[in-house]
Amino acid sequence: MSDAAILLQGGRVIDPSRDLDEAADVLIQDGKIAAVGRGVSAPPGATVRNVTGKVVAPGLVDLHVHLREPGNEDEETVASGARAAAAGGFTAICAMPNTDPVTDNQAAVGFIVRQSGRAGGARVHPIGAISIGQKGERLAEFGEMASAGAVAVSDDGKPVVSSHLMRTALEYARTFGIPVADHCEDPALAAGGVMHEGLVSTRLGLKGIPSAAEEIMVARNVLLAELTSGHVHLCHMSARGSVAIIRDAKERGIKVTAEVTPHHLTLTDYACEEYDTHAKMNPPLREAADVAALRGGLKDGVIDCIASDHAPHAYDEKEAAFDDAPFGIVGLETAFAVAHTELVSAGVFTLPDLIKRMSTAPARVFHLPGGTLAPNAVADVVVLDPSAKWTVDPGAFHSKSHNSPFAGRALTGRAILTIVAGAIVHEL
Amino acid sequence: MSASSTLGKDLTGLEHMTPEQIRLILDTAEPFKEVSERPIKKVPALRGKTIVNLFFEASTRTRISFEFAEKRLSADTVNVAATGSSVSKGETLVDTAKNLEAMRIDMVVIRHGSSGAAEFLGKRIASNVINAGDGKHEHPTQALLDLLTIRDKHGKIEGLKVCLVGDVLHSRVARSNLWGLTKLGADVAVCGPWTLMPRGIEELGVTVFGRVEEAIEWGADVLNVLRLQLERMEKGFIPSLREYYRVFGVTPERLERSPKPITIMHPGPMNRGVEIDSRVADGAHSVILDQVTNGVAVRMAVLYLLAGGRAELADAAKRAGGGGASE
């Protein structure tokens, strides 16, 4: 935590938590937002930064990352992930529990919290497992994990197959006020699949995963949320049918929230052509009509937020035949720029819309600090340069892994300053 | 010779080939047919070339056919039978590729259980790569020999009605045939149980039938009967082999509905009494053994052309004397 005050002067301040979009100064003092307004004067000893032409916003929040610590520290650690996040403009990220061993108890959750404290990048909030060992059998200790710092529970990476277990998790989590996040996939329908089932999988001779594999579980989860009055959070939505089911559920007042990744908003199954393993992820990239429905859902709030599903893998794991390569791509350092380029620069979204979906909305979904520039709020702030043009070079990532489908892509928009609790954690 | 009539470095599939390239291979195969009919079945076209037959999946017919083709062109060949081990296949493939390259070989013929494996290898080594079947993706030399056999039998391919019957979902033979046939102007249909039809197949310009009877009524000139892998029953795609034969088997009774004789093909190995009735397989209109014979000639043509041989020299190359391949 920085003692020195910081005054961000002359920027365009966008704070979706208060529908604010205006030229203003932002003063950060004692780790908190001290003032937002015109002509704010710098207290003695303050660092003054002229951010004219730049955007000052609440720091970005990512509800879905995989940090591989403990277990696969060669691919990512809490520290390297927190640095990558800060470089991408994120001030808070939520780490999925599919580590080795699984983060399914208070000691394991406490380990992530301590590693996060040492890391000094973005805040890392642990997500605890739903079931012990993510085996889908017995509930993990939600109460102790929540006390130790878990902000949600999830068996992500694996779907919760048993509807009974999902029901129990939704009921039990209510006591602690934490959402239950599910990777929605019917494992029998998706078995052996490596990409979206459609024309492209037919041509490539690869086993497909039909959209129905996701939609069935989305529908089930919605029904169980209705049954239990619990809060279900649906991870990385990919199919247009899912958007329709969530829309209907929200209209009926069911407590359901959902996220979508930058890649599902911008790429289709055609990215798998030539067996490019950097286009292999689960859920798979689907069709243009799905991309359109996901964008529509994000725009009208049916889908609450963008999450990266940052999934680091060693380079040689992806250097394999498509069937043999692991699912997943890194995303922390490209998420904002990809979304900004494809959605804002292309005129689909406004910049305040995008910041809402990458900061204010996700912070609310998991009840996290941040996502706002309201006075006295924690000073998690990002300064964005919406006109910065850059080319993605995975070799320059802070992440330990480089498995990105956006390598070589020319993008517009970038975080140039990231501040967590009043301390600068990234500066370009 | 136009630029499009050269084959490039690898033969990984027919999807991205031009009709001219496919015709070039078929035309080049013609003079090579005669080599196998001689008492001394050898020409010096690929003398000094080293070819590795890298088979990650079991194969008898295709591997032997390639080996004969290579030997009749005087190449030096090595057979590697690598079966999938507990080691990740992808890692093995990368390392295998690097090791082969280090031994300074000229060509690799690869069969692998993963779709895209041949393309993967081709991008990583300088040698020519020939796909002898990759997962459910393509089996281009099988389709080429099928095309040659159809052309021999009917004198043309354009305008013919050809139906692929059976397990299209899992069939690399079906995919390669579909590309080759449509590129050469045939009217293509597929037929089989809906559990064995891949999604979106109709968008590839083929007619889809649920029953063999419909394909016959459609006026099929050729039925190419696909092998039904016996594990499809275990995996639940069909209830029993018995019912498969009764509903989808190509039988004389079904063929009798056609006013004209229908040419019968099968890529082998056959399951007699499952996808094809023995009386049909051994019948007067079966060209199943002609397919096998043509396989050697087509593979000689592919090897010859990829090694840099010129089509117009193929005739000369098959005569004794100087090879055309190294020009």
C-alpha cells in the first residue's frame, strides 16, 4: 500500500458504478479514492500524473483465471498471473481451484491468499472447490473456505455432473453468500469432443462438442437455482441457446449470472482450421450466430460480464496433434485489447459499456471490492489508452505461458497504469 | 505444365487440391499400371530416394500397397510401426519428426489416429509427407485409387452418380472421396444411419439418404460401401450388426431394384454379411480387387510426382534407363 498520494489529472473518468463519464481528476490517498472532480488540487508530496487523452476507470476484474499454483508452477504462479493481470489492466482476478492439489479446504485457500499478498500485482481472490478433490461426490467446506477468503465455489474444469450435488451446493452456499460457479457441460454428450460440432468439425474429421452439451446444463442449473433460491454463476458461455435460456431465467427473477470470454465474443470454429491448437478450448469456439447472440446478451446484460478463462499451458503441450493438445488459452494480457478492438473500435459497444462488463459488473457478481471510483472506495484503478496501437507478442507476456490465438494480431487499446489499493503495480 | 498442376510438398488431403492436380495424379498412374504387370516389376524412377513408412495405426493393405509402390520405383524403404503408447502421441510425433529429419530422409508416408497428424508433420519437416490416413480426416490415396477405378470402369467420372454407404461419420475414406468426386464433377450422395452421419454434411454439396433403397432409386451408378468398424456397436452408434445388415447392408435383393447394373466398391477390409453381402462383394459388378490393383499404380504416381517427377516423363521413366524423378 502506497503512502504517497496520486493525482490523475485531466483524464476522461468513466465510472459505470455511478454512470459517470466526464473529464475529471482522480485523487488517490491512503489506498482509497479521495476525490473525483474538476480542479482537484494535489496534496503536498503527491505524485501528479497528467492523463489527458486517457481514460481513468475502476480496475478491471476477472472472475475466471487458472494460475496453476500449486502444481504446475512452470506454467503459471500466483505471482506471474498477478503480474500478467496487472499488465492487462486488471486489479482483481479470481483463481479457479483446479490446482494440484485441488483448492478444496481452508488451508489451500489461505495459501492462495498469502501468495497473493506476496505477489504485489493484481489482487488474487481464491475460488474454492465445490466438491472435495473436484470429484463431484462430497461437498467441500464452504464455510471455512469463505472465512479464509474464498469468494465463490466452483469445480471449474469439470462440470458438476450430479444434479443432487449441484442442488446441495446452491443451498449450502446461501448461508455464506457466495455464488456457485459451474462449467456447464453434459459430459456424456461432450465425451471425446475437441471442438464445436458443426461443418468445420466434419471437414476436419475432429470429434465435435454439440452446443446442446452446454445448453442442457445451463437449463439444469437455472432450474436448480430456481428450486433453491441459490445464486448460480455460469462460466464462459459459448452457445446462442444458452443466452436464450439465461434471458428467460432473468426475466423470471431467477438468481443467475453469467460470463463470456473475449475469444468467444470474437472467434468462431473456423479458427480451428489447419488444426491450430491455439484455437482449442472448452467450451469450444462456435459459429458466427453464437458470437452474435453472445454479443447481444452481453450488451443487454443477460450476460453480466467478460472473463478471460486465462488457461496457461506449456508450449510443448500445444505443439501436438489437435486431439492430443490440452484445452485453453492465456487471456489476461489481451482481454481488454481484444474486446476493445473488436467491440468498441468496431462500434458495437461504447467504452463505458465495456468497462462496466469488465469491472463494475463482475465485481458485483462476486461481491468483490473495486469496480467503482466512488469516494472512499478502495483505490483499484486503471488508466487506459484507448488509442494505443500494439501487436500481440506472446514472448513479451508477463505470464509464464504464451498459448494465445491472438499472436501477431494488431490491437487498439491498452492499460498504461494499473493501481491496486493506491499502489502502482503496472506502468507502461 | 501450369503451376496448379504441381502437387506441392505434401499430399495431406484432397480438400484443398484442384481438379487439375487430381487429374494429373490419375493420368500419371496410367503408365505405372503396366509396371506391375511385368515379370520384372521395377523401374528406376526413385533410385537413391529414402522413404519411411510411419504407421501409428495398424494397416495391412495400405502399408503393403505403399511398400510395393516404393519398391517398384526402386526407392529404399524403412517401415516403422509405432503404436500409440502411454506417452502423449503429440509429443511422440514431434520427436519422431525431428529424428527422421536428422537421418536425412526424402519422404514420409504416415498413418496416424489423430486427424491433422499428416499436416502437423508436413509443417515441421522438409521431406515430402504423404497422408496414408489421419484419424477421421482424409485418406487421399484411397480416394485417388477409387477415382481411378471408377474412371476405368465407366470411362468418366463427371456426371456419374456415386453414393458412399455406411459409417460416414468416422470415415476418412468418405471425406476424401467426397472431395475428389465433387471436384471431378460427380453427383455425390451419402447414405447410412443418422447416428453415423456427420453434422453439416449436406452443406458440402452432397445428397443425404437414410436408406440404401433411396440411393438406388436415386439412380446410383456406383455404391462405395464403407467398412463398419465393429467397435461402433460397442460404442452404441448402432444396436447390433445383425440389424445393421438387415437395414443397411448392400444385398442382391436391394440391388435388384435398380434397372441398371451398379458398380460395387469397398475400401476394405470387408465385413462380409454386415455392410456388404458376399454375393455382392464377389458379384459381376464388384471392382473391389481392381481397387487394390489400382492402389499400387496411384501410389507410384503420387510418390513419383512429389519427388519432382514430371507427368509427361512418367511414360519414359517406367522404361529402363534414366529416371525422371531427380530432374
